[in-house]
Amino acid sequence: MRRIDSETVRHILDTANIVDVVSDFVSLKRRGANYVGLCPFHNERTPSFSVSPARGICKCFSCGKGGSPVNFIMELEQMSFNEALRYLANKYHIEIKEHEISDEERQQESERESMWAVNDFALRHFEENLTTHPDGKAIGLAYFRERGINDAMVARFHLGYALERTNALYEAATAKGFDERFLVDTGLCIRNERGQVYDRFKGRVIYPVHSISGKVVAFGGRTLRSDKQTAKYVNSPESAIYHKSSQLYGLYQAKRAIVERGKCILVEGYMDVISMHQSGVENVVASSGTSLTDGQIRLIHRFAENVTVIYDSDAAGIKASLRGIDMLLAEGLNVKVLLLPEGEDPDSFAQHNSSDEVEKYIAENETDFIRFKTHILLDEAADDPIRRADVINDILRSIALIPDLVKRQVYIAECSRSLGIREEALGLQLQRIAAKKAEDESVKIQRRQTLESLNQKPAEDENAGPAFLKEYERRVLRYIVKYALCEFCDIDNGSGKFEPMTVLDYVRAEMQRDGLAFSNPLHVRVMEMVEETAETWPQNRKEVETRLEVERKKKLDEAYADLRSQQLGVSAINAREAQILAQCDESYRAALDHAALDYVSRTLCSSPDDEVRRLSTELSIDRYHLSKVHTKHTKVESERESLIRLVPRAISELKGAILEMMIHDLQTRLRENPDAGNDVELLREMMRLTALRSEFARNLGERTITPRHI
């Protein structure tokens, strides 16, 4: 097995644009210098997921997840470090150079990676069966042709065919060296009680299910037999890489169209999606015949605020799906419903109509869900007052799920007009329903907290020394991670000449002078990685300088060419040339400075060490930004401009905290040991430390105060 070499890794990390990568999965909106969107890692209605193009990282300020482009892909798609790198390399068309890995490294490769590989092999196997094998063309491809599916859609959705043989895939995969265990774990094969292994999907046309990033996570297979004893559809079971409740069929192919149109169209089956795409309506996904789940709804909300659910005219199917639409409302989505003409489903309707006709029908016939539900249920209730009251309460329960207060009030007014009931009465009943819902939620939370408290292990002592120092160490570490290579001050090299000192150099010198080191093991690892990364900067700097010099020369040539085309006097030309040169030089210096600023943090935020990567991301990103109101008329000093004050202060605070620990330990010894009060050396040490604490307090401009929680 081979591993990506370090040069390629660096190229991938330098090329990957965080906004570009995240936009493939989340609908982003610009907010100042950053972008925001709904967090893809947890359920939320208000955007708390921030993307910083300047620092090349993202961060959710609710759940804490995020990081560099590679970390984002790892977290979201549950990939290994190497898998995420390969994904980004494929996205940016970067050629991957590899080297052989050791036996130890080979053992560390995840089972998940093997499962991806098996699924990828199966995808190609099923595709080749469909397009090249005589049985595949005669049976599988003929079926798709009969259903009106063209070659473009066969290729777009990677449709395939599993041969009508007991173990055709099994034999092909094992012959290529794939482990039987992963064929079974992915559900491609089944092992019976006698230990025999056979193909799950034999004799079926195949619909691969892709993750948002395009990884094949599962397969659906449809039988072409008319035998009623054979299940019509067979699907991959849940596995380490496939969770049915978090996947929507066609989302990988539809996500860009969903974002562009601001709307997601939800249908039921594989063929519904494929036929709609073929007709030109590409913002379509399917729940694949299952009831909608919270995970699927969150996926939709990441890309659009508006959802149109398409139904055929089957009344029983519509009523069975109403709960799923209630869940869409609760997520804060704007939901509309579309009924197709009698006898049509999305597949047949798309096949019988052009793209414009489908779009026009949707625009003219989609109906607000509350109105749709009112119409459907009231028709059933007819003139029965009891059933009518139950229907009205059911509708109010749907309205109560809508998080937006104004929308709820609009629906109440609409229901009042359509139902002939006073708005005040509906509003009062809605308040009761909402109060009951809140009470039920409160009871659930209390039960959960009770269970957690019963199962909770004793907490670690937060007053222990390292825990007390943790925040002080993090403050210092934050400046190191963010600004390690920034020039901080000048220092006399001993010969009367001054040389620039970086933030990393300054912090390292200050801590070494007093014999200090980080006590937290994770902080130690981060510091070691910072130092290792900083050592590689000189070589990388040369590469950056070469690239920037090429860009600078190109800009100069273009500017001079433009200048020659203008009819100016000699003095004007000389002045303009000087201005152009100064601008290009300033642009060159700014770009080089920015590369140095980001070099360490970008490397650490893309570290294969999970803990280092998460902490570095947390330390690198800024949660708050000054609004334009504060910066419009006044020059506000940036954090970088304030480093000359902030870094020494953070180090002094860390030293002060260490002093507090030492004083606390001495006080404990004096309290616990009656004879310690007669120990002259111990008392002198106490006086020395107390005097040092006072000195630190004066340097910090504060009173002598013992920090809490020690």
C-alpha cells in the first residue's frame, strides 16, 4: 500500500480554498470578511458556522467542530486523513505522488478506507456489467432503455447491473485481493449460517448511493423478475460508512442546482430523481422510500430554505407522509406540496413532459403545506363536528412547530378565514398546544439529565495544578499558533547589530529563561509541532518568493505595457513608473507576510493528529469581529498590531499562575504539617514567592489577587 508524499500534501493544503470546499456542502452567505451558514455537524436554525477565507479555516461556535479544508472533509465525511487529502486532490485535479508505507503504517490504515475501496470496486464492476457484459446489456441496460433513461443519466448516476450469478461480485473482488470481511461488512455480500458467502444484489439493476462528496456509501438493487416472492428492492445494510437516516439519494448530483435555485424538490424513489434530472429539473432528491429523518432534513436545510414535496394522487400515501412534512416545518423550512395529475408519478410525469412544462406545472400548482393539509383532512372530516375539531387541532399542531413567530401568526390568520373560526380562539388553542409541547420537551430533558447523572463517572479534580494552568497556557499557545512566524521585535545579536525576532522565538526565549514548559501534554505536542513546522518555513519561503516574484514581474509588465499605450510626458511617465513599482513591491511584501502569518496555523489545522488539529483550529479562529459601526470613523488597532503588549502580558500571566500554584502548595504544606511552621527555609521561600507575586501584579497593572479555583 502507498501513502501520499509530503510534497503533494503541502501542494493540496496550499491549493484547497476553505470557502470553495465548504460551499460544496453548505450554503454560505458573506458576513463582513467571513462567510456564515448552518452548521453541517449539528441541527440548528440560526447560522453559527463561520468560514474565514483569510485564515483558511472554518468553525462552528455552537458545537465546536470545523478546521482546515482537510479537517472539514474528515469530520463531515468521516474520512481518514489520507482519504480527505485524496478527495481534495481529486477536486483540484492535483496529481498525487506516493511512496511505499511501512508494515506499521499499513496496519494503521482504517477499516473504513477498505470499505470505501470495496464499494468503489463494486461500483465499477456493476457499471461494466451494464455496459459491456452481454447479460448486462440485454437485461439491465434494456430495462433502463424501456424506462426512458438515456446514456447521460446512466453515466451521471453510475447505474449498473449485478449478474444473475450467486457470487459474481465476490469472485471478482477476491480475485483483485479484496478481503472477504469488507465485502460482508459493506453488505455487498452475505454470509449464511453455513459460512457460505454470496452476492446480495444478484440479478438486479443497481442504483449507487453517494455521499455529499461523491463517495459511494451504499447500493440499492431492483429485481427485474415478476416473481412476487422476491423482494422488489434490496438495499445495503447500515455499516460504518453508511447510515440510511443521514443520506438522500441524488443529493451529490443535485446540490449545486439546489443552491442556485434556492429550493429542494423532494420525491420518493430512485427513478423519480433520475427522470426529473433527465428532464432538466436537477434540484431533486429522494428519501429512497423511507420516512424522512431529522438527519435527512438537516441535509436539505444546509443547501436551501425552501422545499417542495411532490406526491402522486394516492391519498393514502399522502396522509402517511404528513408527519415528515411536520418535521420539515419544525426545522424552519418553507414547505410546499405538489400533487401530480391523476395516474402520474414524478418519473412518468418527467418522461411525458419537457423541462419547461415540468417547471411551469410546479410553479403554477405547488401549494403551501398548511393549506394543503387543511384541504386534505377537512375533506375527510366532511360535516362530522368531532372529526372536524380533531382536524383543526392537528393543523394547529403543525403550525405550532414553525419556529418563526410571524409565520405562525400569518398561518393563524389564514386558517381563521378558511375555517370560519375566530382568530383569537385559534391563537389561544395554539398557545395551549405550544405550552404542552414545551412541557413535554422539558420532561424529556429532565429524564435524560437524570439518566446521565446516574451513569456519570466521578469528575476529575479541576483544582489540580495542570487544570488550573490550562487556560493560561492556552492564551500563550494561541499567540504561538496564530502568529509564530510574525516579526515581533528586534534583538541585539551581540555584535551591536539588531535582528528580527519572531513571536515563536520570543516566547521560547522567555520560557527557557525561567525554566518553564507547558504542563498539559496536548499543549506540549502542539508546541513541538509548531517548532517542527517553523523549521520547514525557510525552504517553503523560497518557493513562495519564487512564485510571488513571477507574479510581481507579470504585474509590472502589464502595467508598463498599459503605460506605454498612454500619451504622457517624460516626467509623468517617470512618476507613474515609480508608483507602479512601489505598488508591486508593497503587494509582494504583503503576500509574503500573509504566507508567513498563515504557514504554521494552516499546517497545524491540517494535522493528522486529531487533538492537535482540533485545538489548533479553536485557537486560530476569531469568534467576534468589530462591526463597521466601530471601525468606520476610528482606526482600531488589530490584534497583530497589539502583539507587543499582548504576548508579554500572556507570558507574565502564565508565570503569575505558576507562582500561585507554588504558593498554594506551600500553604497546603504549612496547614497540613504542624512542624512546617518552624522550617525557616520554607518560610523564606514563602516570602520570596509572595514578593515575586506582588512584582508580577505591579507589572500587569493589577492588585495582588489570588486567582479563583486554585
